[in-house]
Amino acid sequence: MACARNRQKLEAIIAATANVTLSQALRAIKPKPDRSGDGSMGKYQKAQAALVKKLAALEPDDVEDAAQQTIAELQKVVATVRHKAAA
């Protein structure tokens, strides 16, 4: 199954090495673990902290508008994800 899903990647490996074994092929197409140790949520939290820091650095007149724009964009993403999950 994994070989079939990753056929193009596997064919590139086979073209480079004619004597590849099945276990070598499976190792080559296996997703690499995230070396940073952070999962998706950890990366999101880092991005969120950076965004808040940048928001705090804005001019006082711009802070509320920027925050509202970001909130609106985030709400659109949440609605899209929920819609896809429900389908």
C-alpha cells in the first residue's frame, strides 16, 4: 500500500539504484519525523506567539484593526475546516 501511494518517489529511487530491496524502498518513502520535536500544535503556538509580539509592536491606532482582520481570517479558516470535516 505504501509503495503504491508513493509510486513516483519510489520510481525515482529505483531509477537511481537498480538493486533496491523492498525494505530499502519502504524506508526511503517513510515520512521523516519532525526533528524539532514540535507537532502541528507546537508550531502553531510558536506562530501565535510571534503574531502577538508583532501585534504589540504596531502603532496604537493600528492594533485593533489588525487584530480584527486576523480574527476574521481565523474564523474563515475554522469555518472551512469544520465544513470539510462534516462532509
